[in-house]
Amino acid sequence: MIMKIHIECIYDYGIILYIGGDFLTIGQSIQKKRKSLGMTQKELAEKVGVATITIQQYERNVREPKFEIVKRIAKALGVSQF
């Protein structure tokens, strides 16, 4: 099943996503979907082609992924970007 993610607003603290009635940061949404798939950060990092620490930083909202990386993360998690 493909889950659609809609970008609703962009704030100083990063991209806020509206997913299934919840407003989540991009890091929260990555973590939520990754965990729902039973995937580790290391597995996601390997699928995306980035270091595990990078995924950890995205999930903690320390760092925001560039759009190209968002597309790769979405593909790895089986979701569409928009």
C-alpha cells in the first residue's frame, strides 16, 4: 500500500508533514514509517545510500534531508513524496 504524504507548511523548525490526521516533522514521519516496517536505521541508510548517522540526524530533526534524499527515503519506505 502506498501512503501519501502531504507537505502542509514549512516553519523555521523544518518541514511539517500532515499524515493521516497527524502533523509530524519530517524526522518523526521517517521514524514512524521505518518502525512500522520493522526496519532498522542501518537498513534504511543502506537502501538510501547514506550513513546510519545521517538517518539518525534526520529522525532527531538535527538535520533535514535534501529533496533528492527525501525521494530516496520515500522509495525505500514505500511511500510517495506528495
